[in-house]
Amino acid sequence: MILAAGLGTRMRPLTDRLPKPMLPIAGKPLLQHHIERLAAAGIRDLVINTHWLAEQIEDYFAAGEAFGIRISWSREPRLLETGGGICAALPMLGASPFVLVNGDVWSDYPLEQLSELTLADGVDAHLVLVDNPSHNPTGDFCLDARGMIAPQTAAPTATFSGLSLLRPQLFAGMDVPDRPFPLRDALGPAIEMGRVGGELYRGSWCDVGTLERYRQLQSSIAG
């Protein structure tokens, strides 16, 4: 699943008439890069949620044939945040663990590592973490020596990259129709129970969340 429903308010005025997933990076929409990389990793069935200027995204990618994949669209009449958006799409995602990609990150992380990963019994999620960027100095989670995510009260911390492998069961009891909530609300209890694993990735990664970081990314790729 690719999360692509946000308003992109921090990217205005670019996103006034163009949804953030359609902003160009190296000559093609950011979302297209994700789709092509997932396809290259052997993933052929995608679910993508949309909201802001949804028609532009859905018309461009259609059912995915031109990109060698099949797309199911989960359009949200109102924003459901990350967790609520996943819950709304669960009927399309099936019963097996699924790769989740935040639509506004850029990374060279090898997605086949997630698609081929087998979650151990008793583990509901695997998160890819990165070193804390300047815009998130306190981080999001901690990774212990066993490769398990620990509460942020431990040290040192790292930042969630927006890439993960999740079991649908992570959202058991939370799938109330049309209820907005962040993914962290589902991860928190699972982390407390020791059911979330992870890894620290030190390759290329960028949260394309502001105009400044978007322009920095474009410059770095062009250079």
C-alpha cells in the first residue's frame, strides 16, 4: 500500500492545483517512482489511498497496466490519517503481511527486502528506521540489540522512514469505519508488547514534506 491521500499543505503553493504525489522528481511524478520501484521488487498488486485532487492521481495511473501492476484505489471522502486510511483499505489488502510506503518519502532502500521478509511468530510489524534528520532531532522510536522496536524512552532514538511491513492483525479492533487516527496509535500497543521489529537503514532517504526539502532533493538528484 502507498499512502497518497495527504493535503500537502506544507508544499503550497505547489500543491494548490497539483497533489503532492504528482510533484515531479527527475522528470516523473514522485508516486511513479514508488510504483516503479515496488514493481521492480516483484510487487504487482498495489492499493493506493487518495483524497486531495484524487482524480488527477487516479486518471494518470488508471488501473496500473502501463506500469506493469494492478492498482486498487481507496478514495477517502475525508482524510483518515495514516492509520485510518490503512484500516479503510484492509478489505483490499487481504490477510497476509503487506508492504507500506509513505508516498512523500524518497529513498534507495531495497524494497525487495521488505517484500521477501517473513515476520516471525509474535511479530506484527517491521519498521525501517533512519538516523534522525535535522527536522526530527528527537526521533520516533528506539531499536534494541535484538532488532526490536522499543518505546522512545530508551536511547538512542531513530526516525521512522515511512517504509514498513505490517500484518493486518496490527489493526485488530481499530477498524472503525471512517475513524481518523495515526499509524502510531496502532504501533504503540504492539511495541509495548514487544511485537514490532525493525532495522536501521543508512542509505539515501528524504522526507519530501516541505518546499525546502523538495527543492533540496531536486538539486541533489540533478547534481
